[in-house]
Amino acid sequence: MSIASIEESRGGKNAARNLPADEIAAIMNEMGKKAREAAAYLASRDGRAMEKALTAAAAAIRARSDKILQANAKDMAAAQGAGLAAAMLDRLKLDDARVGAMARALDEVAAMPNPVGQIVAEWDRPNGLHIQRVSVPLGVIGIIYESRPNVTSDAAALCLRAGNAVILRGGSESFFSSRAIHECLVEGLKAAQIPESAVQLVPTTDRAAVGYMLGGMTQYIDVIVPRGGRSLTERVQKDARVPVMGHLDGLVHVYVDGKANLEMARKVVLNAKMRRTGICGAAETLLIDRACAATHLPALAGDLIAAGCEVRGDKEAQAFDPRIKPATEADWTTEYLDAIIALRVVDGVEEAIRHIQRYGSQHTESIITDDADTAEKFLTRIDSAIVMHNASTQFADGGEFGMGAEIGIATGKLHARGPVGAAQLTSYKYVLRGAGQTRP
């Protein structure tokens, strides 16, 4: 069965499931070959073609907004019928504002400086050799993601901007939304005369396709990026036979220091937790300095509870408000992605750092304090991908960093760390220029 026939057979949500292994292999290999050819084509082009493709895709998303929302309504109805959790439904849902944000992100990525062909460093050797380190595309990137339809456009935009071909495998719950968005991306590619295979969407919800991407396409895919929950990321990191960029948990902490301004702390903590509880930058643990617990804890906990957040605290925290439920050891290691937060009273910045070092996932941490020395100690000693001072952890987002969009937050220490934007989807090569030098 060809890719085209799979697309045509998608009459219902369960169509094209459980395909024979040889058909899955044939479909995925065909995609891989086309992606490799497209990557070679993109590597020979300057950035203007990519810019044109992205701006045309943004225009198509705006023009087809109604069609995208209709497709999303199908996905939402199926997800609600399947009993998906509230956090997952929030990630899946599209509205006019979110569709508009997708289009703006494409325009912003298109307007960014071309990350390919940049001279990262250069120097001369005593023998007259001139050496340059120059940024180049990674090649073919596989993106495996859940729920969020906007990842379809964000991931494609960033990969394309960095001169990479991409194979997208969205979650089955967002199949119709992702397909409608992908159609807009293809329209942009056509407008720029770029092969449509530069951005491909896996045309089946059969989970065997994911397994084949991870283990059977080493000759085609250069790197895999998972975007989803812990179970997805764990599977990708366990089964992938190519490099992986990703993180397991967004176990995010906010530490309110004894010298924190109370009004600032109230504003930042409430936003860090409750602006959107289902994103990886949402605060999951609140640490409060014992030195300010009497003045700050009641107000901070009260604000969260009033906003509908369940607060689970240690015994010292519970003593300040009877509405605070008892925390267990598991609460310090739980990414709720919901209106729940763990609260602990600590003995200053040193204990806060020890807590984060023990329980954190090296994603994002924030300190709220007016003491510059304490802030610097926290920012220096915490070994997370993103550390903040007097700011909401909800800013842990590539768009907010000025990257236009992001594929995800990488918490590893090899290649990319923090928000993965277009620049992080490049590698480099060394270019040497000489005048006939030979090595003695």
C-alpha cells in the first residue's frame, strides 16, 4: 500500500491501523528515501527559498483557518469520547488565537537570520592554514509528538529554516488537525518550488510506524526529537538507534527567597503555575524560605487555592493553612501537568538548591529574590537547562526566547540544551584553506 493510498483510505479514525509489517516498512522507507533526497536539495539552496516557503505556509494557515478548526473539532470529539485527561485536551484544542499564533510563528521563523552557513569561529595556524567552523544542516530529522497540533507547523518551520528535511509523526489523537496543518505546509513548499518531501507527515496511526522510525531508518534519519509525555520520551530514548534530543519530565521549581518582594512573588508564582498547567514550563514544586514563611506562605498558598489549585505541603507548610493537603515523597518527583502543586518550607537558598539537585529534572528553575548575591548563587549552582531570576517559569519557551518557535526543551548536555530552535538544528563542519601546505 502506497503513502497516497493510505491517505485516501483515512475515512475514519481507526482506518489504516495494524498494517502488515512489510507495508509499514515499505511506507516508511519510501518516506526516508524522499526525505534524504530533499535534504540534499535543501543543503544546496540559500535561505531565501525557505523563507518564501514559510511565509506562504503562514498565509495558507490563515486562509484555511476554518478547515483547520473543523479538523480539530473531529479530534477533540474523539478525544473527549476516549476520556483524555484535561491537560491533554488543553494541548489538543485549537481556536482562532492558537491558529493565528501558528501562522505568526511561521512568519517569525522565516524572518530570523539564516542559521546555516554561519562562520562560528575562524583562526589562522602558523603554517598559513586558515580554518573556519561553519554551521550546516543536520540532514533528516524525525519528530515524534503527542497531542499538540501546533508542533506540526512549529517543528516543520524550524527544521526547514535550518535546511533540514523532516518526517513528522503526530499522535493519533491529533491526526486530522495535523493533516490539515500539513496541507498548508505543502502549499508553502510548492510556492517556493521546494520538494514536497522536505516536510512529510506519516500517513498512518499504526504505532508500528513509530517503532520503525526508531529502529529501522538509521540510513535515512539523522536525529529523533520526541515531544510528549514521559512514556513517549522514555520509549524513544530506549529504542532509538540514532541520536535523540529530548527530556523526560518538566519537574519545574520556583524558590521564594527570604528577601523576595511579596507582591512580585505572588504575581510570578500564580502565573508560573496557573497560566497554563499542562505545559512543561509550568511550576510543579514551590519552595519557600523559612525566613519569610510567616509573611509569604499564607498569601502565596491562598492565591493558588483561590485560583483552583490543589496545594500539597509538608507539615510546616500545612501549619499555615488547613486547606493545604499533606504531601508525600512522591509529590516531590511528580510532574502534575494539572492544577496541583507541591509546597515545601526550606532553610534558605542552600536547602533549596539541595532539594532541586535531588528531585529536579534539569528543566527549568526560578528564584524570586531582591538579593543579587543569593540570585547569582542560585543561577550558578543550579545545573538545569534554564534558570531564571524574578520571572515566571512559563517563559521556558522558544518563542519567548525570540526563537520564533521551538521543537521542545532539551535537558541533555550533548549538542543542544534548553529551547530547541532553528539554530540548535544545525551541526558544523571545518573548512580549511591553504596555499599548498604539506604536513612534515
